[in-house]
Amino acid sequence: MLVAIVGATGTGKSAFSLAIAEALVERGRPVEVVNADAMQLYRGMDIGTAKLPVAERRGIPHHLLDVLDVTDEASVEWYQREARAAVDEINGRGAVAVLVGGSGLYVSSVLFDFRFPGTDAAVRARYEAIADERGAGALYDLLTERDPASAASIGRFNARRLVRALEVGDLTGRPLSGTLPRSSTPWRPSTVFGVAEERPVLVERLDRRVGRMWQDGLVDEVRGLLPLGLEQGVTAGRAIGYAQAAAQVRGQLSEGEAIEATAALTRRYARRQASWFRRYDDVEWSRSGDAQAVDRAVARLLG
């Protein structure tokens, strides 16, 4: 059995997944969790990703946490392969696999029949040169002309994903949005639960969460990661919160500026996540903290 828990950052997906897992275990169904948060793949990136400490995982095995160094590049293709292998192994042990995370492309790559276009080093280098010379905004403007749906999904600041979208368009003659998985073609049968919150409530929660990240020592965490190559990491070095804390360490941003920039980017990211998951069919949605949602989910899963 494959279950997915999706939703925007800050909605309580981890707590919801653990509550479902415990309820299933109590009914004799073993459960293991597969992480689908791109930044929780990285060792040492704990505070800024809200990674659950081992002591708070309630004895539920978790997979694909702390599996990459900050200098490693994570790709959706690599993640799909690793996550599907984990799901197969979990199901092979007779356990329920619960995919949990808010990285929409990562979740979709596991749930749906998503096949990856090839790559071309010369094409990619051309767009990377534009990013280096004129910034990610130039790529965003270019992609908006060619593939507005992908541009809106990626946003203005993720140069790596913008480069990839433009590369795919050049190689396939189709927009990246045209290669995205459709919910009508699942990888295998799955049940998807979504956790959502009213926008004003979520925004307030996210702002508090960002403030706590600084209180809990994100800047010190980043100081420890910089000698390990955080800023050289194509993926990890651009993580929301980490890039801003690194700029604070370098003296390029004050603490207040770093916090505000992180909060603004987090709000924008949550909005994109919510939009992404609303495209899924047959999702059972609940509000954060809904006391009855776990019982409904377990009843659905056990028939």
C-alpha cells in the first residue's frame, strides 16, 4: 500500500503522517515513512527544514532523510529512483509506505508516470551563462514568454529549475508543463491525503516559524555547514533560509533583513505548493489539527 501526505509547508504534514502511522500500527499494519522534502535529504540541514529529530519519530522508520552531503546535487530523476525503490522495499516487507512532503515535483515523480527528458550540456550551459550574467530573473522572463505555466510554478528565483525548464523546451519542442505527470496515469494505486490551512492563518504561522528558526540557531547551523561546502552546493546552497543566513554570516544582510527575506520567500513557496497540490485528483483534504481527520484516513485505508 502506498499513501501520500501532501500540502504546503507549515500545515502539519509530519504530525498528521505520524498520527496515521501510529493508528495503523495499533491495528496491526506496520508503517514506514519516505521523505519527499527536497531539503531534508541533506545531512546537517535540520533547523531550517523542520526535520523531525529521531527521538520525535515515534519509532516509525523513516527513509531518505540525511542521505546527501550539502555539495551533492539532488535531481527529481535521482529522487524518483530512490523513493520508488524504498517504497518497493517497504511493501515487500508487508508494510505501508507513507510518502510525506511538500516538494511537489518530487511527490509527483513517485505517484505518477513521470518520464524524464534527456539533457544537453551545451544547451544547459547557454542558459546557465544567462543566469550568471543577468540573473535568474532573465531566465524567468524568457520562460514566461515560452511556457508561462512552468514559469508560474517555478517562480523567479530558482535558477536551476528555470534552466532545466528552458533546456527541456529546446530539446523536446514542448513546454516543461507539457511533460509533467498527469494524475490519470499513476505509477501504482495510491491514496493521497492533503493538509491545508486558511491563507491568513498559514501566513502568520510561517512567519512565526521563520522567527523560531533564528532563535533555535539556524545561523550557527549554517556556520557549521559553510566549511563543508554549503555555498558550492547547487541545490542545498539555494535553500530558503540557508542562503539568507549565509548572507547574514557574510555581513551582506542584517539579521532582520535575513529573517524578512526568508519569511517572504517561504510565504511565496507555500502559495506555489498549495497551487501544485490542488491539481491532484481524488485527494481527501483536511485542516491542520482536525481531530477527526486521522480516524477518517485510517477508516478509508482499512476499508
